[in-house]
Amino acid sequence: MSKHWRPHGSFIPNQSGIRLQQFKHKQIRRSRVDAEVTGKVRLSGEERSHTTDVVVIGSGIGGLSCAALLAKYGMHVTVCESHSIPGGAAHAWQRNGYHFESGPSLYSGMDARGKDANPLAHIFQAIDEPLDLIKYDTWNVIVPEGEFVTKVGNDNFVEVLKKIGGKDSGKAVAEWQALQEHMKPLARAASMIPPAAIRFDPGVLVSALRRYFGDVISSGPSALQLTGPFSKVIQGQITDPFIKNWLDLLCFLLSGLPANGTIAAEVAFMFNEWYKPNSCLDFPVGGSQAMADALVRGVTKRPGGRILLNSHVEEILMEEGKASGVRLRGGGVVKANKAVISNASVWDTFKLVPSELVPSEVRA
Ligand SMILES: Cc1cc2nc3c(=O)[nH]c(=O)nc-3n(C[C@H](O)[C@H](O)[C@H](O)COP(=O)(O)OP(=O)(O)OC[C@H]3O[C@@H](n4cnc5c(N)ncnc54)[C@H](O)[C@@H]3O)c2cc1C
């Protein structure tokens, strides 16, 4: 939270670039277009109804990335978002001059190129929306056990453990150092798999791991732990309560969930970054919302690119077994000539399609 960040309202994406004449639906007043992207005014069903190429359900970072890339390659895209602010888990809001972040805060490799780049960095390069980034390598940490400054990376955490544990810190230090060794092959293996291939579901065995199995296993059999929760990796290894809480905190910062809900690969990626000399993290000026805003611009600056906020999809329309559009809560239908893509969770997406089309094992 910071009092000095750019107010959220200032993100309004390149409104002069919104090409009204390109919209296939009937002309809407300029103030209405602004309303679309600020979410401040609710559009009527008639104003929201139109035909486009692709409808994306949800304006999370995933949905916006997908929409911005499609728009770059010439598709007319409409993103329908339930909330009044784009960004999903990565949105922010203002109250009394303070800036609140709803989710992510740890980013790395945001200005790197090639293999070392964060996948999001590739998107921002592709849509030509560079981010203003701040690099940092120290954190000030305030926890019940005390306040300390720690460097990004793994090495200086031993000093923190010594400070917190005093003369009894020997066991904690040994556990931490053993974990560093245990994580090395996992971190190596994680760096060989594209982040997009890492998922927390059994299907990953077929779609991703089969392809990268050789690379992963070359780092040692422990690398197979990557697809399980991080809590399994540290089970039996870490008994020190402070380190356990610290790892839960790191997991929460990464995924919003503690170690038992965070995929080990995600943590291994972080360790891999932190093993590098002079490792540091990136923070976008304006917070995570600045990233969502850049992606929104990536959509709206292209012909036929629209973000409909306050627009909850309540049904995916089907024609001849194919998704043909969406029906919005409160009125309005957006027809899709080419595809409907869902950024909502699998469970939420299944609720939007006719139940007879949902596989029985999922319905149960
Ligand atoms: C507290 C917390 C901390 C985190 N920290 C980090 C971090 O430091 N670093 C990091 O890399 N990641 C972090 N993450 C994870 C990261 O935020 C998420 O992985 C990412 O933002 C998810 O994006 P998404 O597009 O997949 O989904 P979401 O952000 O969940 O977006 C889905 C969107 O779909 C919309 N939607 C759903 N159903 C409908 C519907 N029927 N109609 C219309 N819209 C709909 C939702 O409103 C939402 O906007 C953190 C997450 C949390 C919660």
C-alpha cells in the first residue's frame, strides 16, 4: 500500500486510440466508451450487444494477455468482466488516497529477453506496451518474531535465522541449508519447463510433462515433485516453525495460498531466480494494476477491441455444438464469429455451459 502511487483512475487506456467507427454495433456515445473502460457507468443490454470475432470471459492477467495478443494479430476481441475493475486477482483500488493491491506483488524477469524472461514480459513486448519497472533487492520484513531487512535471494537468510533464533538457531540454519541443496535440482528442472506448461492438475502429465519429461528427469528423480504442492517437498525436512511460516508466507506472496496450496514448480522457479548472482525482483510503477492497464490498452488500441466491465457472463451460447457467444447478466448478447475463450476457472466455466455438455465426471 502506498499513498504516492498514480491514482488508479489515471490508467484509462489511450482513449483517443479507441476507434469508434470500427465497432460493428451501433454507435455509442463517447462518454459510454469511457464508461466501458472505467467501469463507472453500467451500459444497457442494447449498448453491450454486438458481434465480434472472439469473446474472452474474464479480464484477469490471463484473459487480458490472450485478448491483447489476439487483437494484435487482427482479431476483433471483446473481454467481458464481472467486476468494475479489470485485472482479476491482480487488480487494485483506491480509498482515501491509499492504493490497495488485491494480489500479486512479486515479479521477476520482467525486462529480460528470451528464456530468462517472465512470460508476461514477452506479452508486453509483443503488444508494444513497455512497463515502467523498479528493481529492488532488499525487503523490510515485519513479522511477530521481529523486524529485519533481508536481501532477495537465499544466502543472507541464514543471518536472519541467526538473528531470530539467537544461540539456538543452529538447527534452523542446518534445515535451511539442507533445503537449499534439495531445491537445486528442482530449480534446475523448473527452469527447463516453460512456465505455461506447469499446472496443478493431472492432465499436465499428458500435455506437458510427457514433452519435457527427459529434461526434467535429467535433473534427478526429486524433480518429479514439481507438480505436487510445495508442502510435500518440505515435509519431514523443515521442522523449524519460523522457517515453516516463512515458506508459507513466500508461497502466499506467490500464489495467494500457503505451501499446501502452491505448486512446487512455482516455488522452484523463484528459487532458481534467487540462486542467480545479484538476483533482484521487479515492481511495476503503479503496481499490478499498471500491468492490467497496459494489457487493457493492448486490447482497446486495436480496431474492434473492447473491455466490457460490470458484465458478468451468465451463459455461453452454443450453436451446432460450438460456442457462438455469451449472454450477459442484466441484458445483452455478444456474438462471437470465431471463438469464446474463458479466463474463468474450469469450475466456473462449466457452470456457464448447458449441463448436458459438461462431462459427467466433472458434473458429479
Ligand atoms: C494474494 C495473492 C498474491 C499473489 N501473489 C503473486 C505474486 O506475487 N506473483 C505472481 O506471479 N502471482 C501471484 N499471485 C497469482 C496471480 O495473481 C494469479 O495467478 C493471476 O493473477 C491469475 O490470473 P488469471 O487471469 O489466471 O485469473 P484471475 O485473476 O482469477 O481472473 C479471472 C477473471 O475472470 C473473471 N470472471 C470469472 N467468471 C466470470 C464470468 N462468468 N463473467 C465475467 N467475468 C468472469 C473474474 O472476475 C476475474 O477477473 C497471487 C495471487 C493472490 C490471490
